[in-house]
Amino acid sequence: MKKIAVFTSGGDAPGMNACVRAVVRTALYHGIEVVGIRRGYRGMIDGDFVPMTSYSVSNIIGQGGTILKSARCDEFRDIKWRKVAYDNCVKEGIEGLVAIGGNGTFTGAELLMENFGIPTIGCPGTIDNDLYGTDYTIGFDTAVNTALDAIDKIRDTASSHDRVFFVEVMGRDAGFIAMQCGIGGGAEKILVPENPDSIDDVIATLKSGGENEKPSHIVVVAEGEEIGNAHFIAQKAKEALPNLDIRVSNLGHIQRGGSPSAIDRIIASRMGIAAVEGLLEGKNNVMSGIIDDKIVYTSFNDAINKKKALDVDLIKMVKILNS
């Protein structure tokens, strides 16, 4: 293999740049030419390729976002546009791809492989931590710490004014961020899609706190919570407990930005190196991940479709610590 390309796609995640850096420098270390594809699959269709050198990835390991930029590309669902993307890769002399992203990114890579046979290895770049085949995804640790910092500050205000705050964090279909920052922030209630809850459960928790002379509470809500978003749940709680001063804070996209944590920089670098070396070993259509601190490769199909379970011990922790 003489030339590969790297791109980032889907939502940005802290640590993507560290992964790009690792891919580029590993390729160069092995004597392989490497190009970056700007704006993911959109750039692949447009032929937006840029040569990458060791110098071009200097001093990016600590930067948030992605220097290669990212974009959604609905056209890539159509095989005719995938053919355009593939033809551009062939024209550029690209023999393998490293795709950094989440479910949508890997779905696109899998289709490109099935249709045209271009070898691809993925690196799991998503703050949601919802990909099967790795203990942690790139950006998750930073997102948790960003949310935790915000919750600590919100608690100061909650305590000062005897308020109840419903804090909504990211996690479209998964409660990993909510669970981790909720436990770390001492939340009285954590609502995640994986653990069935009800409005009555929330009301009972708040009512019990009031009876125990605890007027301020933090309730962390994952955005994918099945009973509703933070505003809906807060409204129902206010109707049942009108004497409580209830507020809502949606942390939103602040969780996707910022300088990556040390953990995210290290795992992103390990996964990037593993992706390039996996291509050289003939691996294809797989995601590089880390399980029990060891590099593993998981098929795109499994990474996308198998359900990653939330640790039941964490759910038990919440019950114990809030008893």
C-alpha cells in the first residue's frame, strides 16, 4: 500500500485531531503517502483532497474539533454519488481509507467497501460512547468532564437559591455521558434510556428530598431519555410539586468542543496507529478499538448494530449513593 487517506465525518469530537495526527505520522513512519479528505464524504464527492505531512499535523494534538472539518452528506446514500467518491479516490491513487467518526461514518464506509472494494478501517470518534467494540470512544472522556464542570457550577447556584435543576446532557440513544457525569456530580437522579424510569419516580425522589430538608437537587437527563426531554420532565415535576423552584439547563454543543483530555489524546493516538497498521496487515471493514486496555478490531457491522450495554454496576451505584 503506497497511499492512504484519512477523514473525519459526522459530529465532531475532542481528540479527532489527535487521531488524524497519529494516522498521518504512522503512515509516514511506514513510508506511505497520506492525504486528508476535507469535510468527510462531502469532500470525497467533491474531490477535496489535501496532502498531509508531519508538519501539517504539528501542534494539533491538543486542539478540539477537526482540522479536516466535518459535514453531513445525504447524497452518499445514493450509489451514484458513492461511485463519484470512489472514482475520485482512484484518481488520487488512494488505496485505503481511515474513517474517524460514528455510526453514520462507518455505515458509509461499509457501503463503499461493499460496492467498490476500497479497504477501510474506522476509528470511533463520537462523544456518545455508544459504539460496540471499544470501552471508550474518542471524545467521550472530554465530554463527560465538560458536563461535570458545568454541573458543579450549576449546583452552586442550586444550593444558593434552594432550586432544583434538570440538566440535559448529550446522548442521543445512550446514557453513558449522563451516567458518568451524574455520578461524578452527585446528582440525586439520573435519567437514561437504558434504565426504565417514570415521571412518578422523579417526583418521588424530589418529594423525598424535601421531606429530608434537602431543598436543592440536580437531576441529569440524557437527551435520549424515553419519558421525555428535560423541559418536559421538569414541567411535569412542577405541576406535581408547585412549591419547588425548578429550572432547566441544556448543556448542548458545549460538550462537543474544547481541548481533549489526556485520556482522549492517548486513546485517539493508539486507535489511529492501529488503523494504519491494520490496513498494512490486510484488515478491512473493521473499527479499531480498545477493550481492557488492548487494541481490538471489530467489524463495522457489529460496531454499528450490536448494542453496547451500560454498566449495571453504575446503575447500582446511583441507587446506593442516593439512598
